Amino acid sequence: MAAKKAPEKSNVSKEELLKFYREMLLIRRFEEKAGQLYGMGLIGGFCHLYIGQEAVVVGLEACTKEGDKRITSYRDHGHMLACGMEANGVMAELTGRSGGYSKGKGGSMHMFSREKHFYGGHGIVGAQVPLGAGLAFADKYKGNDNVTFTYFGDGAANQGQVYETYNMAELWALPVIFVIENNHYAMGTSQARSTKSETLFGRGLAYGIPGEQVDGMDVLAVKEAGAKAVAHCRAGKGPYILEMMTYRYRGHSMSDPAKYRTREEVEKMKSEKDAIEHVRDLLLSAGLCSDEELKAIDKSIKDVVNASAEFAKASPEPALAELWTDIYA
Amino acid sequence: MAVDVLMPALSPTMEEGTLAKWMVKEGDVVKSGQIIAEIETDKATMEFESADEGIVGRILVAEGTSGVKVNTAIMVLVEAGESADAAPAPVATVAVAASVAAVAAPAAAVAAPAAAVVSKASADWPEGTPMKTMTVREALREAMAEEMRANPNVMLMGEEVGEYQGAYKISQGLLAEFGAKRVVDTPITEMGFTGIAVGAAWGGLNPIVEFMTFNFALQAIDHILNSAAKTNYMSGGQLGCPIVFRGANGAAARVGAQHSQDFTAWYAAIPGLKVVMPYSAADAKGLLKQAIRDPNPVIFLENEIMYGQSFEVPDLPDFTIPFGKARIWREGTDVTIVSFSIGMKYALEAADLLAKEGISAEVIDLRTLRPIDYDTVLASVQKTNRCVTVEEGFPVGSIGDHLASTIMQRAFDYLDAPVITCTGKDVPMPYAANLEKLALVTTADVVAAVKSVCYR
């Protein structure tokens, strides 16, 4: 493996590194399994995998406290696993079964958990941005110090409602962190082909919102930036923008022709910047744990993911009467 | 030469106003562009500038006079040395007391045809309940204020709802009572603030979103449909959205195609939404209070022309009207006329005219379009065997179309004639006064349709 990073963050504990390792690995193995089930016809429709971007949600979840909220786009499996939702419920939703988080009625793009303060899962690009600011509006109205993590991609960053939201979020000092997951491609359109803006976080400066670009492949850098943004929000200073420079290894969805970028580009990111390998190297090179310990973790994650796949296959389809339920609260 | 200064029309729908304050007195020299009076419309108090130069020869309408009709002479401007004696004498009858009666008169006229004939008292409030007269505008304001007093999580947001006191004065006084935290002025950014309001509803608030008119809600349609209406279903029942979207819907007067459109049938097509469009002030109040308490997204459609109309409203500390319950305004035996909102005005007027020709019409106000009270409509049609629907919206895919198909499927054997749907014409709303009139549904349309289904 080329250009390995030195274990420069000596103040990070073994426990925390192992936690990051486990959580990122769970997302990756889960997504690989989802891709496999899709290929077998067990998952239908659209399915957008998060492989490559794991450090973003895992690093930011490390900055949250109970009551903080999160909302994202259709590429949402990783966010759900990172905030503590069960792999079984997520996988069963992917297969459209009654054991899924939405009883099989939402699918890959539309899952929610009130209990874990996960507000979706939104299929309309950019719609989650004002919705997330609205969650923050409610928290500010109620006078608590919770923050809302509002995730969107570099593609959504070109939607007008993002800037309508920036304007009001700063005007009303809403406790919302706008997390731009910049994986460089809006479906197949690279950032350079969609905007002349050099940075995406920089657009927030026009509205008075501070922000920064972060190495989104480095979970420790993500956590550090996240902590700063959270402190800003909790102190009542209004919104903050984190532009996470990240990369998606797989296609936009399962039906991606992969004609818009080279295989070499993808391989280079995998071999030089992989977020999970980075943490693995930190653990091993500092002698914090052995190869055997990591292998044991790998196996336990594999077991969780396999169990979720079994659950998702065995869970019954929703009862036909479910067609007519939940239309109204 | 003496010039009459006339009461101006200061809004598209203004027919009369209050001469709130004179800024000049007799004998003053007035320059063109000078503010000479403050005039209060049903929407706002506005400064009135003189278009002419001269000396105030005579003030014809006293300060404080209400009910001054547009184009009434309110002042005479004379040239130096000229006498105002040639001008008309002050209009003595436009005194304050007299004009109050004049304001109340059209209200009585609106309520009269129904009050005279309705036999079954409304079951929405107990018999013998004391009533008070109020406009639809006041009823809407009271509904919001009462619900905001009762529930600290109810809040209002929209363009000009606070400091401006509401573009149509519906929210007048709410900022003063509830403060800027709960009466939130937004920038002109419908998509953004609608998304924020939906998120806030998920976060535990009960937002009321005012669209200045529903024409502007098109900018926000994605959040109304995809975010508010569908999420409870997509989340398996976890994420209901207790929110009210309200504002003026349908044609106002002379504002052209982009500002004159009835969206009732559009919203009524969407599962997950509830859709309300009241006619009377009592229904406006009771249904809006119900909407604010409903745990689902409610589209609450108002009508600008109805805002200033007065009705009898129960004088109760708290009352609501359930959704999905039509009101029979007038009982009849020969034909059923089904309508809602301003369409009821034409339906009731038509029923009056038809009565004189010996046709007895039953007039039903649907009040809510999702859910629809099919049972009341079907029971009536089974009695009268004929049906005419009345609405302002476009003809294709109208509420009337849906009712006609429902009646055909569920009461086919009872029909003695095809159902006729009276709607607005299938054209964008024209600006020219004569064409606009032609584009809208009228009382005459309803009378003709009833005669047709009665083979008269």
C-alpha cells in the first residue's frame, strides 16, 4: 500500500480507533452485501452504495450527543448504521420486508428512525437541506442545544433551495451543520463540469456562514472538524458548513455505466486514501493491536452483516392490508 | 376649474374603504404628489396622494367615515379665487353611523337566502348557541389566535405575516400578541421556508405556513407533496407532519393568469394531504382550528373575495368542525347543487332565482375536498335525482368530474339526467374585465345547468 499515513494522532486512544474501525467496516461490509443481494434480485429499484465515504458519517457521529438529529439524501445506508440503527432493519427495508424500518414501504431511499433521530432518507436531491434546517428550527424554538447534521452531496449543492436555506439558517442562527459530502461526481457529472466555484463551502461565506474543507477520507480529521462545528452550533452562533472531500468507489447507483471516470482514478483513491485502511494502519503501526484482533473484528462484522441478510430474506413481505395504512397519522 | 377628488381603489378587490384621516384641511394649498389622506382598505391603511394641484375647496367625506364606495367624490380642489360652492354639497348620509349599516348590509344579503330556507339547523354547534357577526378574515384570525394561545408549539410563518400585519390582514395583531418567535416573517423564498416548516413539524412544532396566495406555493410544491404528504407512509407511520398550509386560492379580481387559479382539485388528488376550502366565516374558523389540531398536512384554501364577507359565527370559547362533513345550506327536492367556497355564492343565488321559477334546489357545501362527504351528496341525489356541481377551477379533472363519476358509479339508477359540472373556462385567466367575467363560473351558468338537468 502506497503513501501510508504516519500515526500522527498519538492522543487518539486504542478504543476510539477500534470503534471507528468497527463502524466503518460494518458500513462497508453491509454495502457489499447489499450490492450482492441487489445482483440476486432481492433488492429492487434504486440502490446507492456508500462504499468509500464511510469516514464522513463515522467521524461526525463521534461528535454527537443524545437528541442531535441527522438527515440525508438517498445514499443513506451508512448514515443509518452510523447512528445506531440496526443492520437487520435496514437490510430488511432494502428487500421490502415487514421487518424493515419503514415496514417495507419506503425502500433504500426512504428510511427513518424517530428513536435514533434519523429523519431520512430523501429521494429528491437537495430537499433534505431545508428540512434539516427545519429540524434545527424546532430545536432552537424549544430552547435546547441540540444540533442537526444535514448531509448533501456536491450535486445537491447546485440546487437553489440550498441557498434559500443558507440565507434563513444564518438569519435565524439555526443550529444546523451543513455537511457537503463532496465525492466529486453528481451522478456522472464531475464538479468541474457543473460549476466554476473552486470550493463548495465557500458559497456559504456569501451568507455569512463559516465553513471549511476537510479530508473526508481521514476519520480523525472529520471528527476534529465536526467537534469544531458542533461547538459553534451549540454556542448559538448559527450554522456551519463542512465540505468533506471524499470519494465513492462504486457507481452512482447499481446501474452506473462508469464511463465518466477512469478505473485508474478509482484504484488510486482505494490504494492511497482508503479510510478503513488508514485506521488499520494506525492501529497496527503503533502496535495498539495485533492482526489477530483485527481479524476477530472482521469476523464479528461479517457475522452481523450475514445475519442481517438472512433476516432480510426471512422477514415476511408486508401484509396486503399495509397498502392502506399510514397514509394519515 | 374645480376638480372632484374621488375615493381611490387601492387593491384589486377593493370596493369601499374607510377615510381614516385627512392630512389637509379646507383652504390648504395642495401640490401634485402630496399626501392628502390616509385610507384604510380591508387589507391595509394606505397614504393617498393628490394627482392634481389646487386649494382644498371643500372636504366632502368626514375623517373616520367607513364604507366609502370607490369613485365617491371625497374632496373638491379649486383654483385660487375660485369658490367651491359650485361643487356638490357634503354627502350628509355618509356619516359614520350610516356607513356602518351600509357595511353590514351586504353581509346580511349573503346570509339571507340560506337563513331563510335551511330547515335542519347546523349540527356543528348546539341549538341556541349565541351568534356574532364577523368576516371570514376575522374568523381566520381568531382561529389562529385561539390555537396559538392553547398550544405553545403552534406558530405562524410566511411572507409579511408579522410586521406588515399580513398581506391580506389575516394575521393582523398576531405579532403583537405572540412575538417574533411565533410569528415569523420569512424572506421571499417559498421553497426554502416551506421545507423548513416541514422539518420543524417533524421536530415537534405545529407550523401554520401562510402562502400570500397559493399561486406562489407552486414554488414549494415539492415539499408539500414529496416531503409533507408522503413521509408518514414512507416511514411506516413514524413521521407524521402536523402542518397547515393556508392562503388565498382561486381568482381575485383583475390580476391575470399567474395570480388567478384554483388549485383545489390538484391538492385533492394527493393521498396524505387533507384539503379544506370553507365558504362561511363559521366554517373558516371551525375548520381552521381543526386543521391546526390535525396531525397531518392540511391544505387550507381561502378565497380573497370572501375575506371581507360577513357571516354569523357561534360565540363560543372553543369550537371545531370535523373534516369530511358537508353542510346542507338549503333543502330542496328537484335538484342537488354541490359546491364549496365562493362557488356557494353562485349556488345559493341560483337556488333563489330557481325557487321563483318553481324549481326547488338542495344546496350542499362540501367544505372539505379530502376527505369528501360522499354520503351526504349521494343521499341528496337519491332524493332529487339530478345534480349540478359548481366550482371555480378548470374543467379537466375537476372536483365536479370526480363527483360525477362517483355518482354514476354509486347512484346510477337514481339519475334522471347526466350530472353537469359548472367550472371556470378552460383558459388561462385573462386580464380584460369583460373576458375575466366570461372565464369565471357565474350564477347564470348554474341556473342554466339546473334547467338543463330538469329538462326545463
